[in-house]
Amino acid sequence: MMKTWSLAALALLSALPAHALDARIVRQLDALAPDERREQRCDIEAMDRIKQDNKGEFKPDKVIAYTFGDPIEAGNAIRAPGAVFRSAGDWYRLRYKCETGDEGLKVMSFDYKIGSKIPREEWEKYYLYE
């Protein structure tokens, strides 16, 4: 279930202290294949929404869309029922639905649900890390 991502995609998400789409991020996203671009853009949106909507309870710094199941794509929409996010060193289950514009950069709609905290003893099994 692990996907092979380009170094640019991995560097993009690991180097994002603020998740605003500045010109540098747009260039890095544009270098990705359309399906990867859409997934990465939706992951960035997930981090932004979780941070904004939960009034400081979470400070997400990483989202992985495929940990507990592959994302489902249909046109410009993606559903990630098996996603996770990391906040303050802990991992949490996440489900999201995201639709982007044709270029995969503009988020048209986004909905999510935060699930349970993932016990540390399960991290290795799901390739999660600190």
C-alpha cells in the first residue's frame, strides 16, 4: 500500500511550516503528475482545515492519504477514507473528501472527519514515524 513518491513531493510536504500556496509550492505541485498533484493539494488543505477548525487542539504537520486504504479518485474529486495526520508527535485517523479545479491546485470543496489517535505500538505496522 506504500506509494513511491518523487523526492520533490516528499520534500514539499516535509518542508511546509505554513501551508499557504505560495509560488514555490505551486511550482513544486506543478511538477507532479495530475493525480499526485491533486492528492498533495488535498493533503495540504486537510492540514489547513484541521488547524483552523479545531482552535489549536491540533497542529498538523503531515497528512498521508493512503495509510489505511487507497484514495478513491473520480474526475477532480478524491476520497481518502484511510488517511492519517500527525500533530504534536501523535498520529490520528482521518477521512476526507476533496474536489479540486481542473489543474488540481484550487480546492472547490472539502469535508473531513478526524478519527481516533493511533497507538504508538501500531506505527511501525503502518509505516508511521516521528
